[in-house]
Amino acid sequence: TTVQAEGPPIHPETAPSWMIVQWTYPERGEKPPVKLTWYDGGKRPDLPDAHRKGWGDAVLFVGEKGNLLSDYSRHQLLPEDTFKDFEPPPKSIPSSIGHHQEWLQACRTGGPTTCNFDYSGALSEAVLLGNVAYRTGKPLTWDAENLKAVGCPEADEYIHREYRKGWSLV
């Protein structure tokens, strides 16, 4: 529903050296709204010193009763002493054979990939909206159905392209 971003001064031709983007997603049925913050480049959230070492790129999920620090192969509940007796649920999602191999297998068999277009399209839209919010310097209210930043006409140049005469996207 909303997205806002901050970073260093905008350069017209390059990506920023760091950016922090915050999205708000609406409630879904019984599930409450979700706030998501992404740190990119040189800015990172503060982690307790005991957990900073040994983690490169990772995701920190912040919950009401604790946190989950995770990368592609490790998952750690924090604070550790609170969750020392926690038994994780059985694994239910098969490991990926890798993006390229999944794509080749899908081409050969017609089967799905883990990151199919239903998933990756929505993810790409969200990530790119972070860039739009950064470039406009304004928080955006997003109308997903109409692909429009509500009340922010300056966002249009980043969302829709004006095609040269004789060319159109149908």
C-alpha cells in the first residue's frame, strides 16, 4: 500500500551506494498488515555483536516475541536462550536445484519453478517501487490495480515509458 525510501543524493545515471526502503502491505483476512524494511548497500541494521560475526548477507525477521536471523543455509532464533528448546517444524519445501537448473528443467518439462512469474513479477514490482520512491524523494501510496502512484505525478516517468512514434506496447 505504501513505500518510501532514503539514500544518498540522487545521481541521474547510477544506482545509490546505499538505500533503505520501507514497504507497508495491507492486512489479508485474519493476518495483520506487514511492514518490511530493506537495507541495501553500505547501510545495515544493528545486530547484537554476538550475531554480527560470521553473517554476510542475511535477513532479520523482527517479531513480537523474538527475531529470526536467516540466510540461504542457516536460521537462528534470537535471543538464543529464549528459544534454546525450540524444535523446528519438519522441512516441507524442497531445496532448489539452482535458478538456472530450475529454468532449464521447466523449459524441458513444462513444470513450475520455485520463483515463477506469479512470484517474481510481484517481487519485481515491489523492488522497483522502492527505486521509484527513492528517485521521487517522496513516500508513495501504490494503486497496484492501475499501476499508479496516487497523488504523485512525478513518479509516472519511472513507471510508464512514452514510446517513440510508430511503436507501442499493446
